[in-house]
Amino acid sequence: MRKFIIGVGLLLAVIAGGLFYLFSSLDGIVKTVIERVGSEVAGTKVSVGGVALRLAEGKATLSGLTVANPPGFSSEPAIRLGEVTIALDTTTLNHSPIVIKEVSVAAPAVALELGAGGSNLAVLRRNVTGATAGQDEAAPAKPEDAAPAEAAKPEEAAKPEATQAEPAKTEPAKPEPAKAEPAKAEPAKAEPVKAEAAKPAEKKVVIRHLAIAQGRVSLAVTGLPGASTTARLDDIVLNDLGEKSGGATGAEIGRAVLDAVLSASLKSSISLSAPQGGAVLDAVKQALPEQAGEALKALGR
């Protein structure tokens, strides 16, 4: 009995140690996942400085999140986020969509670059859009969709050749040649096409309220060194993201946020009274004609 009690005690100690390790490592696991998935979706490196989870409160905090510029632009990050705080509805964690009550982004820094290849933020948006489209790829072929291999026709089977036995030297009479029976061709068996295992569906989310405040945007135009300037980024508020569609994927949320950031960055940049304001406006119109038109309309120009 005593050995049994000691054994149970050791087992509990091991379980407790395992749980402690799991929860103490959870922040690092989440950080790694954000960096891996974010980099895949953005098509460029995404880094996170730190993650702090408070599971009992349904809250999380991210710090030092940066999105690198795509190829063809400067080595500076395209986006730097200050502190990001997230409040979850913990009752929805085992459901889809997961409901995020609030996301607050403080003091982001956005670097808007315009060049012959367009804008760095527009390239990031295209990458995210491509990742969203990739989630809707056709399902793998089903076994019944594959045409079975045709069975070999009997007449195409190898025709047997009759073998003629040599007569025995001691007997004058020649025996009749032995008749070889034709080999029966077995029809080729069609091997069923193995369907690839379907990937598990990505969890979808609904964000009730997302706010980006106290941000700054810097503008740089290739070929116009004097046009580089910095302005305050208008506050961004998005409500009920993914609500109408019954939830949105991470890539879809990222695209909606990038659209809002690009629009706010353009409005702030165009409204600047820079020495080369006319040249800057021309560069914006050339690089982002559609978004520039919307920004000018919003500014009443």
C-alpha cells in the first residue's frame, strides 16, 4: 500500500511538472506560430519580440512585432507595431469562429515606400491576398473520379506457339504434336487512386473591435529624396471583422487590416504640405492609382 501511495505521488509530481513546463513554454510556442504563419501569409519575414498570455483572464499581449519589407524595397521594416493587446471570449475557444472581443494596437510605425514596382504595402497586400486565395484551392481528386485502367483484351494476349515433339528414334510412327493450351490473360487490375488526406480546416475568428491608435507613417519616394517625410497616422477602427461571413481566416483579417493601414497611410501622406507636394502626389497616383483616388476623395480633393 505504501509503495502504491508513493507511486501515485511520483506520478502526480511528474504530471504537475509537465503542466508547469507546458504553460511556461506556451508563450514561446505562440510566438513561434505567429512568426511562422505570419511569414507564410505576408511572403516576408514576420518577427515577434515577446508574447505574454493570461489564459485565466482570456488576454494576451504581443510586443515588438515587425513585418519586413518585400524584395525590391529598403531593408527597414515595412510595419512596426507597438504593444498589441488582445481580449478573447474564452467560451468560444473550442468553437469556430473564435470570438475576439477586442484588439488594441498602440503606436505603430508604418513605412510607405513608392517606387517603379508600386508600393511596398501594396505588395504585402497582394501576398496576403494570394495566401487567402490558396485556402480555396480545389479539393484533392476522389478515387471514383479517376478512370480505371482498361483490362487487357484476350486477343492481345501472347499467342501460344505449338511445340512440335521430335519423333522417338526407336519407333517409326511419329506422334502427333502436343497441343499447347493458350495462356489465359488476366485483366489488369485498376489500382485505386489514393486521395490525399484533406488538411484540417483553419480556425476562423470574429473580431468585435479592432483599434490602431497613435501611429506614425513615413513616406519615401524613389527618385525624390526631398519628398521623404513623416506624419501622424489617422486612428483606425474596424468593427465586427468576419461577422457577416461566419468567421474569417487569419489571412482575410490581415488583408482587411492592410487595406485600412494603406488607406490611412495614403491620406496622411497626401495631406502633407511637403516642398515637392505635387511630385509626391503624382508618384502616389502612378504607383497606386485606385487607392490614391479613394484617398483624394476622402480628403475632399
